Amino acid sequence: MRMSVYLSAIIAFVALAAGSIILPDWAMFLFAMALAKGLVCLGIIGMMRGGVVSFGQGLYYCIGAYTATLIANHLGVSDIFLLTLLSAAVCLVVGLVFGPLLSNYRGIFFAMLSLALSMVLYGSLSKMSFIGGTDGLNIGAPTFLGWAPEGRPLQTALYLYVVAIVVISGTLMRIYFDSERGLITLATRDNELRVEYLGASVRNLMTYNYVFGALLGGIGGTIAVLALGHVDPEFAFWTTSGEFVFVAILAGYLSVPAVFVAAIILELVRSFSNLYFPNTWQLALGIFLLVVIVALPNGLGSLVSKRKENKT
Amino acid sequence: MSAGVLEVRDVQKSFGAVTAAKDVSVTVPQGSVYSLIGTNGAGKTTFVNMVTGYIKPDAGQINFDGRDIAGLAPRQITRLGIHRSFQIAQLCNELTVEENMLVAGAIHGKTGPSFLRRADDGSARDRALATLERFNIAEHRNRLIPELSGGVKKLLDIAMAMAGETQVMLLDEPTSGVAADEKFPIMDLVIEALRAEGVTVIFVEHDMDIVTRYSERVLAFYDGQIIADDAPDEVLSDPEVQRYVTGGPA
Amino acid sequence: MDLLATILVDGLIYAGWLFIVSVGLTLVFGVLNILNIAHGSLYAIGAYASASLVGAYFAAGGNAFPFGSYIALILAAVLVAIVLGPLLERGLLRYFYGRDEVLNVLVTYAVFLILEDVMKLIWGVNPYFVYEPYTLLGNVEIGPLFYVGYDFAVIAAAIIVGLAVWLTLNRTRMGKVVLAVIHDAEISQTMGVNVPRIYLGAFMAGAFLAALGGALTAPMISVTPGLGPNVIIVAFAVVIIGGLGSVPGAAIGALMVGISRAASVHLVPEAELFIIYFVMAIVLMFRPEGLFAKTQARKI
Amino acid sequence: MMTNKLKATAGAALLGLGLAGPAAAQDDTFKVGVITFLSGQAAESFGVPAWNGGKLLIEMMNEGGKLPAPYDTKGFGGMNIEFVVVDEAGGATKQVQEFRNLVQREEVDAVVGYVSSGDCLAVPPVADELKAFTILYDCGTPRVFEDNSFEYVFRTAAHATMDNVSLARYLKSRDFDVPSYAGLNQDYAFGQDSWADFTGAMEQIYPDAEVKTALFPKFGAGQYGTEISALLRERPALVHSSNWGGDLQGFLIQGTARGLHERSQIVLAAGDHVIPQLGNKMPDGIFLGARGVNGLAAHARGGELKELTDTMWDAYEAEYGVFPVQAPFRMWQALFGLKTAVEKAMADNGGTKPTDEELAAAMKGLTWDAPSGRIEMALADGHQAIQPNAIGTTKWNEAEGKMELVDVEYFSARCVNPPVGIKATEWLAQGFPGAECE
């Protein structure tokens, strides 16, 4: 069974990596951004499997992005691997601080407290004019172990980097979801009491899921800022987090690849509605959202996953 | 004090003006089968809830293996070997019967639940299947919970509680919500399985036929107090019990 | 005037307006179990509707009796509730009852996006002004400061709204039925309560209160696109602080937000942007369900 | 475990769906990507009027002969002007993506856009990376070219420093006594920077003036009751605000209702654009600027640009029933600049449609006339414009039923903008070295 996970990981990598050849420039950028955001959403999926949804994942997206930017600008680090590691480490620490606190909350309260935390960050960053305030900061192009590409090679390298990270994290998360703890998490979503009475700590499970979400959020934010070249406090604003939740709901918690497909669909829909309905793109997006929620109540993943039905 | 003895001493609990437990004291030796009787609100479920950690007593001690467990969290008590079932079977409705069992198995695995080991790898499934077979519900293993009959749900609920090392099992109304003709077969199955492992059993029951048939000793509750603690026949013929609990001679 | 008194008066004025909006949000959540992001859009539509209606009132010769514009304000809110309430509740939200809370938040987020553009299609992007009602009540001098009489009228309106909601819920038969539905919709249904009608009624009441908040604010601002998002997030904070579904909670929450905001403006202006979220995070850390929510033990 | 593969295929299918972009513009057309606010707060004050003005001007240019020389030729050097418009609302992240789409998918020949400073900081590195000719037409932050240099990016409007320097100079030249002052600015970078610029300029010109309080209400707050109480309590001689749009209108309505303008002199860095909407609700005697000689100040100026200004003014008023305020003026100066640059490049390359490189070379250090005055790409190695500015005082003309700007004072570009080679904040701190005032 485990072999098939690795096999599909390889297939996914090859399929996505092929994009670096066939995709035009704008689409490759769009895909890279979508995949980076998909990483953040994958973290939400991990929490969703435990029955909670964070409306404040922008917190880690933003911390990751600012960490990378500040380190790059002040310490002169431009290596993408190092930047990703450092941002992830910072997010890990912050996640470990808030995780145990948030693991006591459920439903709308979890959603709102996580939102409040990210809004406090938003407010604080907006005030810090020495790091750009609401205007934010720019970050230069990353280097790859000393190699400093420009133009299309840079975009290709970035794209392949995010593809690699996506496939690795996707595979790890799939292994986690299928693991004993993964199944217990799913049971928690259903019936917390049962899980506690079987002798497992629900708080502990929730904390882990939250910390994984923090890590993925930080990595997503780092890649996003390196692709964009710019970060501002909007990264932590509630609408940013709301978009992540939307992707997570669109994908459903059943399938890992669905998260990234959903992220790409959203980016495409938004980009084209922006251009073709510049005055009513919000309307178009809202209708799209409603249609998705009505048509696919369990998310895109339910199209391909048979988990809901009897397995005979 | 010998191993496996559950000793409840002077336990008190009130919810606002309602007294749910008053000076409750009882010693349950290892391997015995006790039943709890009483009208609704008499304090039976409160007793179960206090022993298993859902409710913290206001005062008093609950000793198990010589350690006071009053006020511990449910999962800590479970880890000590005291398990329970529920009036309304507590199952994961979005999972299949087998997956429910795998959850229980994963939590009680030797090394604790893993981030990497597949929940449904071969040996785990074998173990789950064995337990399901012991409780005669293996045929339902691929069905989702809402499709099951009350009796199967109850059995699964108990089977899950049995996944770990069990020393004491508290069954909260094991036959409620079960069709009349299934009650005795289920009790036969459950009590036999538990006794085979030398587990101490405490069950809450309204059906006096079941009480007399399966328990060695009966605790009768009234208004938060234990008003009788004796063999079934003695308790059921006690006039006080007849007045407050059974509503007439058995 | 004493600084403390200024903070109190300023906080009270802000709280009054905020309470009207928040109590509608908390009511809808209490009954329908939906945290309505589109509440902010209803607020904005209320502001636009009142701007249009009051404008029409004066255009039709309302100058002869300018106080009639207050009736136009309230009428605008009623109109919004009558038109949009059934449309949103019957037409959309009822299909999502009993679904995941967070999914429902997303449904209303979609409604919010749609309404933002619909407003633009109806009213365009140019601002609307209706300041006549704002200046009609003259000024009030408190110490060395002038306040506009209208500000105190809004406080009065908030008190009336609060009392009305509380009395309706706790002192009337219909209110008792609503409370029963809040407690357990299924049991109420089996006991013969027309639950869908209660849901519709509660949503329309919530929509009315959102629109009323907007209608009462319209005279003191310029009504432009982008009003909604700013309001909803503050109203969220209020109901989370007070406890979702609690009317007294909304009142206390609005007061806490209003006064802490006023204190911050007068004492530490730097903190104004996040003081509200800060208060919300602190309250949630110590009272996870908010100040007034009842914690329910689950029967097992 | 088929699922992964299935999804990979689904992804590939999606790919194909999105890939077919529109064809590139022809040689006889020049395609401009326009980014401006069509929704949200800034739509009403800046985005929509700017684009209204822009659309009108492009139509006039495409017809040819509607404008005075040198703008009487058709289109851009004979090429027809096409445009694609994108809403600027949605934050810098979205704008970077949309910028790439405009350049790489829509294959526009030039991008003109950005009101928000955040967008103006985020987009230029991408523009340079893609080698895409880009004009920033509106945003204010000096940081764009002070922190970085860009090859393909130009800003055709002066940065915001001059707005507040002009205000301070206006106070001085009118001998206004300022023992103390206070500020109310929106809590985001533009508001914070404007306040810093104003206090910086005041420290030089009014070194003894005391700062009473600096208030930063939330962007889009709408209600200023508490802030106005604080301003009334502090009794500063002067209240400075760089608020715009709904935030400015709300502040003025609520402030005047409580007599703030009677207790303190109100000065507005960018306040002209609310005049058409507020009408006589705008109190008399407010000192305000328009971020350039725009709107009423341009109309009142006369001089050699009168014909150009009046042509645009009349056309705008006829089309939209309201007079043009600052935003369309800035869009116009961008488009006039672009026209000048395209035609200059074509004169150099023999009349073919210029490449991005040729356009950038032509734009660098360019000087041209616009209704808002003479625009000179004088700073940042020819990438940043300076332009003259004006401050005036509001006065309601009861007879004609319209607001007028009186006591207008015009400041030459080199008087209120820093010279080459010095950052705006340092220029303020050092007491305006090199300023050339008449």
C-alpha cells in the first residue's frame, strides 16, 4: 500500500514538473502562487480532519513571508532553502506557543480566536512604519544554492521548487492522514468524547494538527513572497485567511491533490473574472463560491474519493 | 489493598440544588459483577460518570489499585484500565465499523499511536477483526454506523472499550435501545467475554430479569444514596427497594 | 471636561451604534446558528436605502416637516428587511441549516461578495449624502465640548432596540417560542412550532437591525462603496466578546469595544487599529465562549 | 490510489482551459493595460474619476484633432489606442499577479496604473523582471525610487512630499500663526507618511509650534466622534488631515457639525476631490491642496496651458456632468506623457511601434505639458516626475451656487520637491536645501 503513495507522488511530480515546459510564463507564475497558497490550505485540511477550521491561517502565511523578507533584507540571505527553513522554524515556534491554547477551542470559537490572533498581527504590522507599515516590503529574487537565475529560468526554478515542496508535503500529509494518528484525528471530528474515553488526548491531537498547519502556512508564505517579491500586512488580513478556507472547503478533506487543484481553480477563476468582468468580479466569484458549495458539499475530493460509500 | 479493587468512599456530588451523590461508599472486588439499579435521576449514571472521570466529585475518594483517581481526566482513568460504555453508544458515525475498531486499536497499540504506521495495515486489521468476531459483529465491518441496529451499536461500543487492557468495565444501560429479543443474547455475549478475562463489571440496568440473571451483587440507588448493597435476591426483596426502585415485589 | 467623562461619552456614542448592528448579528446566530458575514452588506444597503429615501423625501418637499426624515430612515431599514430578508433566508440560507457552522460562514461570505457588487450596480460608486437629519437636533454642550444631538438620539435608539429585543424574547409568548427554537429546533418542531416561520422572522429582524444601524449612520457619513467590510469585523468582535447569541452580551460587548476604543484614541492613539482584536483575544482566552454564553454540559 | 493520477489529469485539463490567451496587439494599435480602483473605498474618489478622464482622453486622441498642439495627432503616433482595465481592489498580491497576466497573457504594450502605494512598491520589481514599460500614475510614496532604481518603471506624478511642504509654505506666506497643531490621518502608510512629511516641514518653517496629538483612525472608519472630541479638547490652532474620499467627507461632516472648523484651522493635503460632492457642506476657509495643480486650481490658473486645460475641463464636464478633480488630471498627465514618449521613440526608430526598451529610453528625463502644468521627469535618473503644486482656500459662491478656491498660491516644482540625489525625509530634516522658490 505504501508503495502506491510514493508512486503517485512521483507521478504527481512528473505531471506538475511538466508544467515548467508547457506552461506560458503567466500561467507558470499563477500555478506557483496557487501551489504556495495550496500549502497553506493543506494545513487547514489537516485541522478540518479534526473538526476545526482556522480563519486565521493568514497569521502563518504572513509570519513566514515577513520572516523571509526581513532575513533576506537584513542578513543578506537569499538562498531559498535556507529562507524556507528559517521561516518554517519561526512558524514552528509560534505554532507551539498558540497551539496548546487553541487546542481547547472548537467550531466558531476556534475560527474566531485564530482570526483575532491574525488580526492583531495585521494591526501591529500596519503600525510598524520602520518595516514599511501597510505598504509592506520588497524582497529580491532568491538564489538556489548559489545559483542566481533571472527571467524565465528564475520562474522555472521557483516553480519546480514549489512543485517539489508541494509533492513532499502532500506525500507526508497523506502518510499522516492514513496513519493511526490520522485515523484518530478523523474520529475526533466525529466524536471527541469517544476518543477521550479510548484514552487519547484530543488536545494533543489538535495541537499537532495546528502546528503542522503553522509550518505549512509559513512555508507557503515564504514561497509566495519569493514569487511575488513583495509582502504587506494584507497577508494576515481576514479576507486572505477567508480565501484559504474557501479553497479548503472547495477541496474537502478527503483528498490531498484536490487541495492544489482547488487552489489552481480559484486562481484561474479570479484572474479571468478580474479581466473579463472588472466591475463585477466579486459577484462572479461569489456566485462561483455558492455553486461550488451547493454542488460539491464534500468538496472536490468527493468526486474521486469513495470514502463516504461502503468499501466492500 | 489488593490489585484491581475499586473502592469508592464518601463521595459527594450536587448540581446546584440537586444532590446526585450523597455519602456514596462501596468496595468492588476484582472480577465481580455488580449491577446498579434505581429510578431515573437516582444517581446511577452520576456514579459511572464520577468513576470514569466525566464528572469530578465534590468530595470523597475513588481509589483504584490504591491510587485516588477522583478528578482525573477520562483518558487518564482509561489508561489505568477502567473503561466504560455509554447509554447512547458513542461511535464515529462517518467511519465504518472496522475503522471504529481500528481507532480503538490504534490508541491502545503497544507503542502508542504513530504518525507513520498505517492505521489499516495488515496486523491492525487482523486484531480489529478478531475483536469484532468475538462480539459477533464482524459481518458488519464495512458498514457505516447510522445503518446499524441498536444492538450492534451497543456491542461495538463495548468492543471498542475492550480494545485496551481492561480491569474494570462500567456499562451504562447496555440493553437500552436494543430490541427485546436481542437483550439476553447481547448480555450473554458481553458478560461471558468480560468474565473470561477476569474483568470487574459494573452495569446500570432497568430490567430486573437481567439484573438477577447476570449480576452477583446489586447496588440500589435512591436520591443520590446507595440504599441497598447485597446479592440480587436480597436487594430485590428489600421493602425499601421495592418502594423506591422497583415499585413492588419482584 | 474631565477626560474620563469624555471617554465615557465618546465610548457610549460608538457603542450605541455598534450595539444596534451587533444585536442583529447575535440574534441571527442564536436562532439560525449562522454567523452572517453578509450582515455588513445589509448594513451598507441600509445606509444606501436611507440615503435614497431621505433624499427623495426632501426632494418631494420634505423641508416643510424635516423631522419626517427620521421616519424615512426607519422606513428604509424596514424596506431592506422586507425585501432582502425573505430573499436571502427563504431563497438561500434555509438550504444550509444544520450544516457545518464554518461552511455557513462561507455561504454568507459568498452573499457578501455578491451584494458588494449588486450595491455598486444599483447605486454606483458616487457618494450619497443626507446630512439633514444629522443637524436637525442641534448641538449639545457638555463642558467645553460640543456634541451633536443626533449622537444622543442614536444612543436612545440603541436603548430602545435593546429593550425591545429583550422584552420580546423574555416577556412575550412569541419570544418564548423563539427561545424554545434557539434551545432545540427539532423538539420545538415536533411540539408544533412553525420553525421555518421563526427562522424567517428572526432573520428579517436581524436584517432590519443591520439596516437600521446603516440607516442611522448614513446622515453622519458619506455613503460610499466599502462600508460593509469595516462594520462586520467590529460587530463580530462584539458578539464574540459578549457571547454568541446573547443579547446582554452584545450590549456589554459593544460597551467594552466602544469604551476601550475611545480610551485608546484619547490616551494611546497608536493602538486604535488593533485594540478591538486585542480585547477580543483576551476575552476569548479567559472566557472561551464569550462573557455571557451559557456553557452546556453534554448528556452522555 | 488511482485518485492522485486522476487529479493530475484534471489539473492538466484545467491547464489547457486557461492557456489560450488573446492574441497580441497588432502593429497599428497600441494596447494599454490600465489598473485603477473600480471597487472599494478608493473607487469613488480616485479610481473611477481617473478612468473616466482616461477613457475620455483616449477617445479624443483616437479621433485626432480634438486637442491643441502638440497633442493633435491621432492616437499614439497614428496608432489606435486600445485598453484593458483591471480593478485595483484586492491588495498587492493580486496586483502582482494581474500585472503578469496583463503583460504575459494580454501582451499589452504599456501598463498605466496604481493608486495604492503598496501596489506601487510591489509592481516595479516585476515590471523590470519582465522588461515591461510601466507608468505609475497616481500613488504617493517617495519610497518607490528612493529605495530602489528601476529601468522600465516611471512615475509621472510627483510623490506626496510636495503636498505637505506646500501646505506649510502656504501657512507661512499667509502669515498664519501656528502655536500648536494636531493631525488626523488614516491609519495606513499614506496617512502616516503624510503626517511625517507635514510635521517635518512644520519643524523647519514653524519650529516653535507644538504638536498636540496625532490621531490615526482606522482606514474606512467612517465615524470620527471620538477623534473629534479629542481634537476639540486639545484646541490646536491647526488640524492637519490627509484623509481622502469617504473618510474625509465623514470627518468634515461630523467635524463641522461640532464646530471643529470654528475652533481650529483645518488644512487638507489632498482635499479638493470632495468639493463636488460636499458642495456648500464644505465649510469656507479651509486650506487645501489637490496633490498638484489639479481641479479648481488648474482651472483658475490660466496662462499658456489654458487652452489644453479648458478643452479637457469642458469635455469632462460635458460627458460626466461634474467638473474634474485631481484624479483625472493625474491620469491625463500620464497619458499625455505616454503619447509624448511613444511619438518621440517613433521619431527615433523610424516610425515603427516602439519596443519597451525604446519607450523607456524615450521616457527617461522627458518633459511635457499637461493640464496640471509642466511635468518633468527630473528625479531618480529621469524616472520620477516633479510638478508644480497649488494650495487655496475654500469659499462658497452663493450667487453661482458653487464652491470656489480663493487666495490660490502656486508653487513651482523645484520649490516643493526635493532636488536630485536626496531623500525626501532628509531634505525636510535639512531644511529644504536646494529649493528654488520664486
